Amino acid sequence: MTVPADSPIARDGKSIILAHDHGLEHGPAAFAGVEDRLDPTTVFDMATHDAVTAFAVQKGLAEQYYPSYDDQVNLLAKCNGSSSLWMGEPYSPQTWSVEYAAELGADAIGYTVYPGTNTEPQMFEDFQDVQEEAREEGLPVAMWSYPRGQAIKEHRKPETIAYATRIGLELGADLVKVKYPRSGEAMEWAVDAAGDTNVVLSGGSKTSDYEFLSTVETAMDAGASGLAVGRNVWQRDDPTAILDALEKVVYQGQSAEDALEE
């Protein structure tokens, strides 16, 4: 099962996933300078933008806020997560079940895996359960594939990112989110390694409009199917403007320069 072109979380086979799980993963410090975005409704409102094909949130936000947006937003249930307070080996435990996510109206499931860590065997087993439960519910599965661990000195090396996308394919993900490997050629290798599994770019930390959109443009030219982005949208003074520009780059194939000029 891959993400079909007419999937609720895709538009013509491409996706812009707005992520808002940072309150758990990074804490309130992630909202410095945009403190009003601590109110989840402000980012749910952003997720109603036509460019956004899915909105990735944790259980609490889905329970409390999604019912008011269920006819405007496609819910990607992020079913595991951890806080930045944890100082042990990277591990992201499951935080809610696929069955419960489906009951809340989820259109897709998201799950993080950390290949290369000492917890990799457990996380692969966890993903197996989640992936198979999602199949029973008829929901596509997005893997956040983030290689880490003592043996991995450079997380964005081309071979590391290509391996990360291949892991998504091998374990049954329909879509795999990875860090940018710093060149179009390396991104193309990562896309090829994933076979028919859709590859989306991680939005990463906030950068300038042009730098961000140029990276997205390069990834799309390399065959990526879109991106999953949080801070590079909701940390901006004008998130609507950057979503307008992303729509032009991802779905219309415009250059970063042209998208910003219009």
C-alpha cells in the first residue's frame, strides 16, 4: 500500500503535512517569539489552508481540538513521541493506539523510528504492531525515519538518509519523512532507495524564506513527494504567506524565487 494520488493526505500524489507535535517533543521553548501559537487553535487554523493535506498532532490535541476542525483538516495521528527532558538512549514510546486514533477520525498514522540506536529492535517491533493495526483500519502509515545513535556520527550523510528511506520501505511505511541530505543528488538517491514509498522532506528548524523554499524546490526536483513541516511555518510572522509559496513550489512546480515574487 502506497499513498494514492487521491488519498486524503495527498494532492495529486504530493503532500504538505503540517506538524504540531513540538509541544511534546521540544516544550514551550519552541514557541519563543510566537507565544500565541501555544494556543493550538492558532495552528489548527493554519492547517485549514488549501496547501495542507494533513495535520500531524498528538492525542491530546486531537481529542480536544480536532472535533471542531474535522470537516476542514485531515488528521494524521502521531502515535508516539517523547520529551526533550529525557536524557537516555533515544526512544519514542507509543502514546495512543491506532484503534483510538481511528475512532477520533484519523486519516493516517504517523510513527517515529530511530534506526541505529540501542532501542532500534524495540522500535521496529513497535512499528510492526502499529503498521499492521493501521492496515486493519485501512489507514496509510507515515514513518519519521531518523537515524541516530553512537555509531552514526553524521545524521545527514547521503548513505544514512538513503538507508533511512529504505527502512521505511522495508518495514511497510507508505510515506517516509527524512532529514535533507544536503544535496539534490543525495536526495534523489534517497527517493530511489524508497521504491514506491513516498518520501517527504523534514522541514527542520526555521530558516529564511528563500533558503527554506530553495531546499524544498531541490527536494521536489529530486523526486520527493512533498514535506512535513512545523516550525518553518508556524514560527513565522506570516504563516499564510509561506504556505502560499509552498503550494506553488510543491504542487505547481514553481521555483523558490518565482514563488516569493508573486
